[in-house]
Amino acid sequence: MAVRDTVCRKLTYEDYVLLPEDGKRHEILDGEHYATPASSLDHQGFYWLVDPIRRAVRVLRRSGAGFLAAQEVSAAAGDVLSTPLLPGFEIRVSEIFE
């Protein structure tokens, strides 16, 4: 049985533009192709935008196709951050910045 040598060619941007638009997230990292499922709206149930300079967190919650008005909590106000996605979870905003 003959053994074939295979040469692995690193993929380039030119290869990337030829990838299909199939709803997956395609990446070429260090010349190798990776495909992962596209994110869904399910993972956007809540966003926390953390501002380390102001020591504050803006909380955005999704409602239908959009987001509710942002709520801001801060270390200076002694606020506690919680989420309905993790029942019982609470953390003082000041602890985030320790």
C-alpha cells in the first residue's frame, strides 16, 4: 500500500470570500476554516454594558423584536445587579469593580 503525502495549504482571504452564505459564522484562523452556528435572538435576552470608568452597568432587556429602555445601576449608588434569567442571582455593582 502506497502512502500519500498530503500537504495542508493555509487558507487565505481569497478562500474566505468563496465560502457559502449558509447562516453559519465562518472564520479562517491561522489558515484553518472554522464554522459555527449563527447566534440566535435567544442569547440576547439581556445585555450588560459595563463601564469601568463610571463604575456602572447599563442593563438592556429584550422585549419582542426590540429592547426595553436601559436601566443603569452603579457602584456609587450601592445598587445590586440581578437578572430574571438566573433566579436568586444578585451581585453588588461595587463587587464587579473590585
